[in-house]
Amino acid sequence: MNSEYVAYRGTIPIQEISNDVNMEDVIMWIGPNLHLVQYPVRRGELYNQVVVFKSYDATKENWGNPDEMTRRFEGSHPEVQNALSFINRQFRWPMFDRLPISNWTKGNITLLGDVLSNVAIPCSRWGSSIRRFISIR
């Protein structure tokens, strides 16, 4: 089912980042039904940025498009506006959700942990950091 959230991502060379950014920090800019997350990747060589926002046009065929992203972040902090200029607008990741399953056990196999982490809503970057665990009784 459509979550009405969409994500865009972009990486830039670390040299293009301001010197006053602490490279040990994850920076989050949060607003109503939207956020921007920034953090270093690839041994500090690149700076990753993930934009997530709720689309108010989710009933349209091309919902969550770059023009809507621009509108949703209109009036945001100048640093956010600058960060958005580096986001890759060619690829969007619409986020979909599903109803929870009623049973995590089948026979002697039980799924433990967040095995559906790659569809975690609303922050799509969580999927890469959550491990999957399978327990066999």
C-alpha cells in the first residue's frame, strides 16, 4: 500500500562540504512530514544526503516528483536549500508499506528482528543498517 512518502538521495565529494561540519555527526533537518538526513560515507570520502517527504499528490500518477520536493521544502533553512541542490532528481524511491503479518513462526523457523528493514518507513536509509536474524529452534 502506498505510504505517500518518497525518498531522494544524493552523494557529493566531501571536499564540497563546509569545514564547520563535524564529520562524526549525522545531521537531521526535520519538519512536518519531511526530513533531510546527512552523513559521511565511504571512509569519509563522500557525503550522503537522503530527503524524505510526504506527498500530497499521491493520487496522481507522477506523485512525489522533483517539483513537489521543491514545493514541500520551500521556505526551509538556507542550508537545507543548498543541500537540495545536490540531490539526484532523476531517481525517486516511492515508499510502500504493508500490513504486519500475524505470525512470525512457521514450523521450526521463527523470524526475529526487523526482517522487513528494507521497507522501513519513513527513513529509507535504515534498511542498510539493520541486520536480519533468523532463528531455528
